[in-house]
Amino acid sequence: MPTTLRISDRDIALSRLGKELFPADHLTKHDVIDYYRDVADVMVPHLAGRPLVLRRYPDGIDADGFVQQAASRHFPDWLTIAEAPRRDGPGSVDHVVCDDAATLVYLANQAAIEYHTWLSTTRDLSRPDRLVIDIDPHRGTGVAAVRRVARRLRDLFGSVGLTPFVQATGGRGFHVVAPLDASQDFDYVRELAQHLADRLVAADPDQLTTAARKERRGDRIYLDVNRNAYGQTFIAPYSLRSRPGAPVATPLDWSELGRATPDRYRPPAIRRRLGRKADPWATMGEHTASPAAARRRLDGVG
């Protein structure tokens, strides 16, 4: 790879390409940049218009990395920046927004390995257009049990008029996500997510929990709704994870869930996968639903 790339009419100077960002796997910054350049066409639509939180590892994942919310003053002026008012005090935070492949490659060259997106867009940061429930299993939980919970969430979402999408997180669990019409604020959507999770927990309290404190969960699967809040994020589709093996957060078709594990997918597999099939989340924007209507249906189902 040359030391300068031209992408989307932008020249990007590259550095330390031989630095191993995944030492155990001998994956270099060169490899990470190549991966993000290869998946940009499918990944950028999931990032566009959304404030980002980055996990950067300049010295590789075995060293201390850091979480970056505020855009660096060293970022070039052609990057898109979104000013997000603080919810818990005065002032605002300037977040970078990735609207094109050049931005994605630039950030990868800054050793940004993980990309976490807001659930709302710059059109209205206070009104989410995604609802996310994170299925977080206790260590040692079999993947079959986690898949069953994902399917139960799928069925519950569908019963209240939400269109469910699923993602292998690259970690221990799955995300079940529904696109919304951005007609309600975060407090409303978080309450809806809480009621959906509570409905499943009430039906199976021995296996499921919404207890935020780990010591209260025991060996139950945690249904985490806390991402449905202003300024919170979830892992972006096709983002690498900062874990050995470089697993990838991967959108799935529901028909694939029976063969999937949360951390199964790696960059070579993602390249092959995208060469033979479309992104399962590509049509998400065509299925937005009203949170208020979903809440009415949920109350009716009850």
C-alpha cells in the first residue's frame, strides 16, 4: 500500500503501516486500513449522519487504548463534525461523523479499531431512529440458549409492529435492533425497550434478567436496554472488535442465526460474504415504525 491514498477526492497520508495492531494474529495497521477500505461501501451507510465514539489503539490491542468521543483538534477540517449538546450539564461535545470512505480510512489510519454509533442522527439528535436490545449472556452460557433469546425477541418485536434485525456483536452476544421513525424522544424509546425486555423476563425469570448490577444477575442472560439513551452507542455493523482474532460485528439474516456464533466472523470471511450476498441490514430504512404504535400494541398484547 502506498504511503498516501486518494479516496473520495481526498489525499490521506498513512503512517506506521507495519505496526501490529492485533499482535497475536500479526494483523498490522496496513491490514486494518485494507479491511475498512474493502467494506466501506456497506459500512458507511450505517455510520452516515451519526455521531461516533471511537476506540483507538495506537500501540495495538495488547496495550492501553482509549475511547474518543470529542473530535481531535488535529483532525483535518474536511471531516464532518456534529455538535452534540451535553444532556448532563452545559456545553457540547463535537463528534466526528463518517459520511464517506475517506473518513473511514482516515480514522483507521488513526488506529481507530472500533466504531460505535449513536442511535439518532444529526437530523434530530434527541429522537432515535433505532431501538436496540443487547443480549449479554453470562460466561459459560451456551450459544443455543442465546439464539433462543434472540428469536423470542424477534417474535415479540414482530408482534408489536417492529421489524427486527439481528447482529452478531463480535463479542459474547447478539443485538436485536428495530428501525424507528424518529417520532419519539430517547426517554420514550428507552421505556419501550424496557417494557419489551420486561415482558420476556416475566415469562422466563430463571433464565433472563434486566438487572444492571452484575452481582444480581447470577448466571442469567442479561437483556440490556441502556443503549437506548441520549449519547449512548452500539457497535456499528462491520466494525472490527478489539479482541484476539479480530472478530467483526456482523449483520445477519434471521435464517443464518442457527449457524452463527457472536464472534464467528473475521475479516477474510466478511470479504467472501459480501462478495456473494447483500448486506442483510441494507433495507433497514424501509421498515421504520412508530414507537407509540408499538407501545399500544404491546399493552394490548399484555
